[in-house]
Amino acid sequence: MAKGEKAVKGLTGLTLTFVASLILILLGVIYFMITVWIIKMGASWAGYKTVEGSTVVLTAGIVTAAAVIGSAIQS
């Protein structure tokens, strides 16, 4: 394999990794926003009318992190 072919293969791999990382970050943010909505709806259905935003964000962060780590371990 020539040096030029190795460089092109390396740049292709780097680009693919960058794009995959951006997609995973975007999906993580979307999942986090959906989790925040679910937690707020669940709290209102359970009768907690005044749930602080910091509590919702903390809970959604824990749930999101657990889901991401769980899917990484499962793979």
C-alpha cells in the first residue's frame, strides 16, 4: 500500500469517526429532551405539581447516562 493510499484511508476513517460522533451527540441530546418531557409528565400524573427544573434535569441526566452506559455495555 502506497503512502497516499494510507493517508486517504486514514482521513476517511477520521471523517467517519467525526460524523458518527456528531450523530451520537445529536441523538443523546434528543433522547435527553424526550426524557425530560417524560419525567415532567410522570411527575404531574403522580400529583407533583411543583417539580423544580433542577430536579427534572438531574433525573433526566441520570436516566440518559444509564441508558447510554447500558447500551455500550450490551454491545
